[in-house]
Amino acid sequence: VQLQASGGGLVQPGGSLRLSCAASGSIFSINGMGWYRQAPGKQRELVARITSGGITHYAYSVKGRFTISRDNAENTVYLQMNSLKPEDTAVYYCNADGRTSQMYPYTVWGQGTQVTVSS
């Protein structure tokens, strides 16, 4: 199972970006999907997560500004980021867990996409 993330870039403070992450491979099921981020010199942190049933969880720092969603038919998770701040600058990684077609459990990470918020 692989994850391919896209949608990062440079945006001014107050702007918006939408990240996408598509899963592919021998997938039987995808349970949780999420976005994490890692800024220079800092540990990777959870940004938002969504269950297969649509239950969401957000880091306090992004509540009310970011929205996570998923398209189960397309095995894709999205992160809509509004009102971006310079402190949102980081490499964003998507993550998913579930079972393969052979019923083995998996946890996979995408390759990371850079988000830079700067004027």
C-alpha cells in the first residue's frame, strides 16, 4: 500500500491551500487516515485525523481553520487549510492504516509535501 500526497506550496498569511493524499495498492480496508506535520527542529505532530466513519479529530492549533475529509470510494483524504499562519509552515505527511487484500495490517506514510506560509 502506498500514499501519494500533493497540494503543498507557498502561500501568504491568511491564504488557503488544499492537500490531497491518495492510497493505492492491495487495499482491503482503510481505517484511519490523517495528516501530520513536522517543522524544522521540531517533532512530527498530529494535525488532523478521520476515521472510516467520518469522525474527526484536530490539533487545538488548527481547529476552526483546517478541515479534514475523505472520499472512501477514491481512497483519498483531503486537508483544507484556511487562514494560514507562518507557524503552519512545515512538511505535511499523510498517514493511513488498515488491512491489505491478504488481510495483513498496515500503517503507511506519504512522502511529505512542503507548506510554506510567508509574505
